[in-house]
Amino acid sequence: MSACLIHDMKNQVAVKAVVKDLVCGMDVETATAAGHSEHKGHTYYFCGVSCKQKFDLNPEQYFDKSSAPAKTCCGCCS
């Protein structure tokens, strides 16, 4: 998902791109994500370094969890 721009007559406002962290299920802004990984031609973003490390060890195990509801911070962001 990429950020899109909304144009009005006076200003340009960037709309935040929010994606799901596949490890913990949190919503993550791509611009401020703690990390990202490339896998099979796609970029995945993470709330914290530990979520990125878990994903990098075995990415395939997280794809069936992508439709899980958003969670509040699980402690993995620190």
C-alpha cells in the first residue's frame, strides 16, 4: 500500500498509509514503521524490531494471520 496525495487549491496533504504487522496484528504507518522486510516481491512493515526478526526467521507462518483484527501493543514494540 502506498501513500496517496490529496490535492486542494492551497495545500498538498499526505494521507498516511497504514498496514497490518503480520506478526502481532497491529496497525503500522509505513512512514514510521520500526522496520520492514521484502518477501516474494512484497514489502512488509513492522511495529518493532522483534516483530521484524520473528518474521524474517519464518515469513510463511504469518500469511494466514494477516486477516486478524488489529491489536493494541503487545510489548513487541519496545
